[in-house]
Amino acid sequence: MGQPSRMRAVAKDGVVELRLLMSHPMENGLRHDASGALIPLHHIERVDIECGGRPVLQARLGPGVSRDPFLQLRFRGAQGERVLVRWVDNHGDSRSDETTVA
């Protein structure tokens, strides 16, 4: 679903800093469209991030998170390791993106 997540992972002194921008509408189910009808609830429910095959983040998001969520986190890792990001939304849509630590 949607466009690929934009992410950048950089290692320095054994610590990886990951910046992640996920493309998603994140509708809270309370807004109305131009005709006055409610826009249905549509948000990311779960985000899993792995580095080098080991989990570094498991998060649950809800409708209170803004459109195109941005996450920034630091964890132990090394240059050349693969970072994998997976998310699932409340409609069952999912996306998986990866990058290599620079």
C-alpha cells in the first residue's frame, strides 16, 4: 500500500540513528469530506523494525498519530547491517521496506 517509506540509517560509534517517514493517510474517523460524510477510520496499528535480523522496535500506533508518521530512534548496530521496517494498518494493508546502515 502507498509509497515506500523514506528512511536513513547512519552508524557512529556502534550506535545507529534511524530516521523513518512512513507514507499513510492516518485518518482518525472524525473528519468529514467535502460532502459532509465521515471519512472512515484508517491508521497504522503496528510497526516492527529489525536491524541485522534482531528486533529493535515493536510499536502500536493509533488514530491520534498524524498523517505520514515520522519516527527517529537510536539503537546498537553496525555499518552494513540491513534495517527492515514493516507496518500493518487497521484495513489489513501492510508494507515492508528496507535499507542498509551507512
